[in-house]
Amino acid sequence: MIIFIDGVCGLCDRLARFVAKRNFHKTFSFELLQGEVAKQRLDEGLRDSLGTVILCDGQTVFVKSEAVITILSRLTLGCRIVAFFLRLFPRFLCDFVYDMVAKYRYLIWGKKDSCGL
């Protein structure tokens, strides 16, 4: 499974580090939305949406809150429990919260010159 993230976003960098520490089964790899793999695997509209995390599982693509919840559901027990409770909320509500965080992510977590990956 490939997690595509914005290479200059501080929040995305923290997400990548969070997942990497808990990726015991090596389920996930990371790629940049601005990178070559994204150009090959994702439609242009998805590549240009730097305000979202994208998860590719074969031919299935998850975006926004569904991507985050799916990632959490494949990590440690604590993360799976959080994912379970997040799935109890309607997707539109989770995506609304996701969009609000994404809108202000550079302001809150900063913008980097380059990706830590």
C-alpha cells in the first residue's frame, strides 16, 4: 500500500513519521504527491490535490478521512481502536473536519523546504 503525501507539509511529515514507527508489518510505503510515482499511479486531479492524503491499495484509492482511517486500521491495536470509533461518524462529517485541518495545516504545522522522507 502506498501513502501519497504533500512533500512540504509539516503535518504530512508528522503523519509519515507516526505511521513509520507503527508500520511493523511493512504494510505501507510513502511517496510524494509531487513525485514521479504519483505521476504514474494517480490521475492529475488527485496529484494536484495537495490538501489530502491519498492511499493506494492496488487499484483502490482512498482519500481524505477514509485514507487516514484505513491507515489507522492497519497499524497497532490502539490505532485500530481509534479507527473503529472514527468509522462510527458519518463520512461527510469526518471529511469536513479533515478539510478544516487541511485548510490550515501550513499555518499550524508549517511548510518545509523539502520532505523528510
